[in-house]
Amino acid sequence: MHVFLTGGTGFVGRALAQRLRRDGHSVAVWSRSPSSVAGVLGPEIEATGGGDDALRAAVARADAVVNLAGANLFEGRWTVQRKRDLVESRVGLTRRLVHAMAAVERQPAALVSASAVGYYGDRGAEVLDEESPPGGDFLAGLCRDWEDAALRAGDLGVRVATFRIGIVLDPEGGALAKMLPIFRAGLGGRLGGGRQWMSWIHRRDLVELLATAVADDRFRGPFNAVAPAPVTNRELTAALARAVGRAAPFAVPAGALRLGLGEAAGALLASQRVVPGRLCGLEWPFAFPRLDGALAAVLSGERRPATDLRFGRRR
Ligand SMILES: NC(=O)c1ccc[n+]([C@@H]2O[C@H](COP(=O)([O-])OP(=O)(O)OC[C@H]3O[C@@H](n4cnc5c(N)ncnc54)[C@H](OP(=O)(O)O)[C@@H]3O)[C@@H](O)[C@H]2O)c1
């Protein structure tokens, strides 16, 4: 199968690209700087990028498309321009992808597209499955528009699966790469009151899901890509402190977060108790259903070379 991947140079995309290659697929990665792709992913992964003609050419060859691109939420304050970038890099690119699909003779069989648990907004202790309505804040609107843009490919006969991804855990990037040094230094602590629910997934589980969804017809429509056991920020803080063997006595007051990060602080303080209702319906075998096991794997995995992304036995 030939898979066309946007966001393939990112934290999740890198692991997925390697995984798809190991499964015997050919992979082309769309990047704003195609010349850097070989350096990140190795020479077996094809690199492409550019305008809509290049996008159409890439889509025309694809048996499936995986869409993970998106500007980082925490690089800079959410000015009007930054919000535009966050939207354009997700919703804009997804719309361009679907337009490209409409323009080619042979559509890909599947579009697997990222979304985020931010879809649900700030919901206290409410248990949220895929049937729960979306929230009303900026991120919720962004996720809804992102999913809607992807679902339009369904009108072309393409099978579309969207994944509302929780906090992805792996030491190579994402939240943990930022948190681990702080916790190791004994400077860890909860965010705000720490009562907000945080929904997470180990990167290996996410990659397994995305790689499966590329070719598995059971994946259609929205899926919560989270482990079955979300935790409060207080619990996450305690588990991480335990895992690194240090105390985490501090608390960053919500006001200080808002002062430092502006509106983006809302993404750290929002409470999202998300469960993988549809994955449980499929009896999806999570390798890391519980946080302690995921963190133990994360910490032991740190000693592996970054390129060795082979999956171990399921535990
Ligand atoms: N990591 C998480 O915890 C998490 C949680 C929920 C949802 N997600 C979503 O899952 C997707 C993958 O996450 P990730 O952590 O792998 O993201 P990432 O490491 O930040 O990488 C995303 C990729 O998007 C591309 N990109 C960055 N800024 C862009 C821009 N302004 N315009 C167009 N493309 C841009 C980059 O590719 P090039 O530089 O090659 O163009 C980058 O490699 C993202 O859409 C993210 O929002 C992630």
C-alpha cells in the first residue's frame, strides 16, 4: 500500500512513518521543508511538499492518507495571527487535501485524520465518549472544523476516520519531553488546582491505532484515541513523581499560567475526562491501559536509541 502522510516529521508522525515502512508500505511525507525529511526519517521515506499541484500529485498516488500536520499549540501566545496559523495548518490543509482528492481520478480508499480531546472543551468530571457534544471554546471549534473538513472526503467515497487524541506520552517529544527534566530536578508540581482530568495515550498505542486504521474498515467516523483510564492532573503529577523517584511539591497557580501563556493556558487547565468508548466496543487491546505501566515503559524506553521504535510484546 502507498500511504501519504502529512505531519510525518512530527512527534507522532515520525513513529508512524517508521511503523508503516516496517509493515511493508511505501510512505510519502508532506512537509513544509521536504529537503529535511530524509534527515529526520531516513532515505526510504519519500519527501514531498509545495502547492496544490504537488498535493494533487501526491494524493493521486495514495492508497491511503494520514493527516497529522498542525502548528504546535504551545509555541507562542495565541494572538489573532497565531490562532490563524493553528487553524490554517489543520483545517486549511485538510480542506486542501480533500479538494485534491476531489480532483484526482482515483481517490484513496481511506483518510485517517487527527483531531484532539480539545474537541470536548472544559467539562469538569463528566465522562466523555464519542457521543458527547463538543465544547464551545477556541480549541473545541478548531477540532470540530478540522473533523468536519476531513469528513467531507466521505462524500467522495473515501472512508474517513478521525482520532480525538489525548496527551501523547513518550520521552521523545510532546508533553513528557518538557515535564521529565522538571520532575527529575524535583521541581515538578500540579497545574492550577490539579483537579482537571487529563486524558492520555502512550505513543505506541496511538501509532498502532493509526497504522491499523489505514487499512481496517471498522475505523470510520470519530474515535477517542485515549487510554481507558484518564487521571486528574494531581494523579498525573503524583505518578510522574513516583516514576522518577522525586517529590513534586509545587503547584503552578492557574493565574500564573494564564499570565505566562495567555489563552493557551486553557489547554492545560481544561478538564477532559475522555474514555475510548468506540475502541472499547472493538475490544481494542491497549498495550498501556494504565498510567503507571505507560510511565514505566516511557522511562525504560528512554535508553533506547531514538530510531529504534520496534514494538515490544504487549503487556
Ligand atoms: N502530541 C500530542 O500530545 C497531541 C495531542 C492531541 C492531538 N495531537 C495532534 O496530533 C497531530 C500530531 O501531533 P504531533 O505531536 O506529532 O505534532 P508535532 O510534532 O508538532 O508535528 C506536527 C507536524 O505538523 C507540521 N507543522 C507544524 N507547524 C505547521 C504549520 N504552521 N503549518 C503546517 N504544518 C505544520 C510539521 O511538519 P513539517 O515541519 O514537516 O511541515 C510537524 O512535523 C497534531 O495535529 C496535533 O495537534 C497531538
